[in-house]
Amino acid sequence: MKKLAAIVCLVVSFAFLAGMAFAGEGDVGKAEALVKKGVAYYNANGEDKALEEFSNPKGEFVEGELYLFMVDFSGITLAHGGNPDIIGKNMKGLKDADGKLFIQEMIDVAKTKGSGWVDYKWKNPKTGELTAKSSYVEKLGDAFIGCGIYK
């Protein structure tokens, strides 16, 4: 009986840890899909309508903790579904906790690769703690659309 209980406990623990390990992978796919959906929306509806919708906290580009942001290559925030107060502000010089110029890196990734992931550290609004974060960015004209996930 003790052996059976130990095996059940081990299986449940493994399932829990596996679920934790793969939870981030689902968010990766969701973040990339949300960005691609945003690019398609932008191309179909134009810049003005897209920027308005991307910045709408109750719009179709906010899914739980995920939201879109759009920044031009000079660093100006064009849209932000999580913090509309920074729209119009230049974020190019923004640094993470380690001094990394992560917006500049997002610009560089979008310009040189067309799309990709940028890792940095940011305060998680849910926990209040400094957390590893990754944002997927995709070039769109002279700007990029992005979506970040906490790891």
C-alpha cells in the first residue's frame, strides 16, 4: 500500500511539474499568434484603426495578461494595450533591472531579423516581483508590434 501511495505521489508530482514547465510554452504560442493577428488586422484596417484597437484595454488584442504594443523605430510608443499612458512617449532609452536597453534590442531584432524574441527583466504587475520576461516582436513598416510573457 505504501508503494502504491508513493507511486501515485510521484506521478502527481511529475504531472504538476510537467504542467508548470509547459505552461510557458503555451504562452509563447499565444503571444506569437496575437502579434500575427495584430499584423493582419493592421494590414486589413489601416494604421489609425489598428492603433486605436491595439490600445483598447477591452479590445480584441488584450487576452488575459497578454496585450499588444507597437513602437516605431525611433522608440516612440504608438499603441499599448497594457498602459495607454505611455503612448506618444519615447521608450528607446528604457532599461531593465540589469541595465539592458530592451526596447532598442526589440527595434534591432525587428529591423535585422523581421521577428524574434527579446529577453529582459521586468516587474510583474501580478506578483510585484522582478521577473524574467520575453517579448515577441514582428516588424511592420518602420515599427514593430510586440507581445510579452512572464516566464
